[in-house]
Amino acid sequence: MTNWTRFRLGYVAMSVNVKNCSPSQTMTYKRFQQLDDKEAAVSRLERIARSNLHNCLRLLKHNNAHDIKFFRLSSRLVPLATHEALNGWNYMQAIRNDLRALGDFARKHTMRLDFHPDHFVVLNSPKESVFNGSVKNLLHHVQLVDGMGIDLTHRSVLHVGGTYKNKPKAIEQFISNWSYVPDDVQRMLMIENDDKSFNLQDCLYLGEKLGIPVVFDYHHHLANHEDPDWTSHWNRVVNSWRNSPHPLKMHISSPKNEQAFRSHADLVDSDMFMRFLKEVNGSVAEMDCMIEAKQKDGALFQLMQDLKGRDDIEMVDEASFYVKT
DNA sequence: CCCGGTCAAGGCCTT
DNA sequence: AAGGCCTTGACCGGG
């Protein structure tokens, strides 16, 4: 138990302020197929990947200028990286320097970077092909983290997966599949409650059983819960992070509206956020809050602006603060 | 230049 | 069994 918590804000993948700086440029497989000169096509993929990483570095510089030390990298940095048609493609060779530059900058400025692989990475699938494809994708993420030269532990957040019409069975499937997940990947992962299937208590059950930190998504919890009172489970969330080198991490977003409750709004509602912060304040020394909003870093800046006017907030810098109790 | 259709990957719901 | 939808940013081609 500590006195106050230092809260740090982060955002996802791209900036609304830095123009022409996409870290997710791509080439679809269809397009790749249409190109006759495969060697040229591959070097075009490599150019795109390098450009994505270069843009990431620009984003990190922008973040650093605004004290933002927490950032989720795009999971589409290297187009077609794990596509079977490109088996044997040594993209790491092509991106090594850019990747290293990214990691060097992050380390120099003590930034926390992580990933959130796309929804088709499903570790509890009963289909072997889906499971294997998921592991392949996650091993790609391991390579990226290693290539940046930063520690692998707890860098990638994942949902539990599908329910397949039998949630208890799907949870047990996750546990049995877990034993086939490579050690590196296991070490890299965190699990997050989702908005339709696996709620906070499901994640805590798995997290405790398998030693995986639980990322609490407050918005998902509002949309999908077994027990609406998350506070009575909070100490278990805190505890799931006890062996992590990183502070507890959570996701913050606001519903778009009542009809599309599960969709992300442009901005984060600061009153809702403050109510949440007051509940958790003091439970840990530091906490990282990932802002998931349409307006990306714009939402982060707006939120900080909203908090700035309050007398129960003590600002540390442009992206972190204490809550006074 | 703008706009609508399309795109590797899973799961789920409807028909 | 098959097709549409979810969700999302990027890109392509047509107007």
C-alpha cells in the first residue's frame, strides 16, 4: 500500500497530430500476387516496413517531446510478415537497423512499449491450424521486441479467444493450449478482459493459474461482467502484476453512445475516468493507462487538459499526474 | 481530390 | 454449409 499513485497515460499506434506518419502502411497479399517480379515485390515490402519503423521513431520523438512514455506499437509494422506465401523471407535482415534505433530511443528515454496483436491471434482455438498460426504471429512479435533490444517480459496483450458455445470448456482449452505456447511467447503475454466473452473474473482465474498479468479494461468491464463491482476483485488484478518489471497497466476508453456502447468514442470522459482513479489511487505506486480513443493522442491531450483544471489533481508533466485524496 | 469498395488471418450469428 | 457482420486503417480505382 502506497500513499498516492503516479498515473501515466499512453495511446495507441498513431497520432492525429503528426501528419503523414502512419506506422501501418501495407501491401495486401492480393496486390503482392499481382506483381510479376517477386524480388521487386519483396523489396517493396521491406521498404514499407522500414518506412513504418521510421514513422514509429518519429512518433516516439513526438511522444518524448510531450512526456508521453507509454505507447502501443502497431501490429502491422511488417506487411505480410507471417503470410505463408512469404515463408523464408528474412525481413529481420531488412529492418534490423531501424528496429534497433527504435529500441535505443525508447531505452534512452525510459519508454514503455507494447503490442496488441490482431483479433485473429487466438490461443484457445481448438483448431490446430489456428493455434499454430497464432503462435507464428506471436513469435514474429517476439522477434520485433528482441530486435529492439528491450526486455521481452509482458510486452503483448491478448484476449482469451473464442467461447465455442461452451465457455468453461473454452477456458480449459486455453489452459491446455498454453502448455504448447513457446516459453518466449508465454513470457511476453498479458491477458485482457474483453467486451463480449471473457470477463474480468475469467481473466483473473487464468492469470492466477498460469501466472499471466491481467490488463483491466474498464470499458469492456462495463459492457461485459459477471460481477459489476470490479473493486472487490481489484487486489487480484494488482497481485497478478507482482512479478512484472512493469507497473500495472490498464485500458481506458469511453462508449461511443448508448446504441453503440462497445465502440470507442472520440475522446475519454474525464469524469468517468476520475471516478475510476479515485477508486484505485494508492493501491500501487505507479499505474499506466492506455487511452483507446478514436482521437488517439488528441484524446490524451484533451484528457490532460480536462484534468488540469481540477484541484484534486497534481500534475507531474504533460502525460502524468497524481490524484489527491 | 474525393468516395466507395476491398483487403491474410477468426469467431459468431443468421439463414 | 455458407454468407454477412464485426472493426479498422490503408490503398486502389473510378468519377
